[in-house]
Amino acid sequence: MKNLFFCILFATVMNSYCLSQSEKSDQSYVYLYDGSVYIGEILSEDIFEITLQTVALKTITINKAYIKKTIAGPNILLTKNGKYHKTSPYFLTADWMAGSSPRGDGIGLFSIIAGQRIKTRTEVGLGLGITTASSRANELWRDQSFLNVFAYGKQYLNDKTIRPFADLKVGWSSATGNTWSGEYSGGLFLNPGIGIQIANRKKMKWSFRLSQTIQQTSGRDNIGWAFDNNPGLGNNQGTTIDYNIWLNRTTFGIGIHF
């Protein structure tokens, strides 16, 4: 029931994001092939040219042969050479992360986040993700997977072409199955990170992120197979080990932003 509630809430945020994308604005950004950028209101347009009233209240006519593309809306943060970051009220992000340890333990995460920009440099939202993890306890390997529901916060540190940021995912996870060696459950999920987002002239932006993924899990391992494979140890088919541990891995990730 808890996961169903968060999924419905997540879908509501997604719906708000989609509605915001359909809203129109009078302000447009006109990019030329020579790298110039004009900002203003498009007064008229035909197949040959665009007439634009700039923010300086000058009216200019531009031949479409020189126009690379136009972007409608005031919700962008313009940087050098016509590259920009989005500042629209809502955002949608997908990211992938992975990490491992020298002894072979590994973790991988995929998540989708939707939310709102409450300031030019601040974002908050809700996310849904899948985590897969392999861990080793003595000679016992555990392969586990979790469904994560989390709150998200992000703070950018500047308004330049390359924007460093710090962010945090915090939430709860539930197990999506059992391992071959026994049952397990999820728990608290934490993922603080730092990274950079890069401005470009496309609607989709890229980011690179270094983070620490912390996942609580508990369960019971059936280690009877160890005695089955070593008859000299005796018959202990019912032997089990209870555990409550924190999976803690450094992860590197790539994100796409809309």
C-alpha cells in the first residue's frame, strides 16, 4: 500500500510536468548559424522570414536561411555561445549509476525523478528507482534487488555553462524478490552526490555525478549447502544466519535532463 501511494504521487508530479510543457509563452530565442542569438517576441512568420521584436524593443526581420532553430519560452538560463540551461517550473530526469569494490562487490541503480524548480538554482522532486546489488559475506554471495521510492533535492552552485551541484536522494526500499540463499528485505535508502551539468543548445541536457549509495537490508541466509558440500562438517541442513547490514558503495553516474 505504501508503494502504491508513492507511485500515485509520482504519477501526479509527472502529469504536472507534462502539462507544463504544453504551456506557450510570447518570448522566443532565435539561434543563427553564425552563433548569434536573438531574444524577443515573434510578431510574424512565413516560409521565408521571421519578424521579431527584441527585448530592447527593436523590430528586426531575419531570413530563415540564416536561422538554425528557434526556442519558445522565457524559462532558460542563457550562457556563452547560445548554450543554455532550463529554468522552467518542472523537470524530468533519468539517471544511471554503478559502482564496485576491489573484492568484486557491485551495485547498479536506475532512477526517474520528476519535480519542480522552486528557484533558478534549486530543485525538489520525487523519484522511483531500481537497485541491484551483489555482496559477499565470508564465502556467501548475495544477489539482491530493490524498488526505491525517494524524495530528491538539488542545489546548483552557479549559473555558468558548466554548473556544479550537490544533491541528495533519501527514501525507502522494498525487496523485489529472494536470493537463492534465503529471504531478505529492504530499508532506508540514501544517495548523496556531487556533479556537474553541462549547458548545450539541445532540449536534453547531460550531467555527470559522483555519489555514495547506502542501502539498508536485512534477511536470513540458509547456509546448509556449505555442510552438504563438506560431509565432514556433519548434517546441518537447517543452519541459518540472520543479518542486518548497510551496503555502502561509491558510484559514478550519468544523467539526462528534460
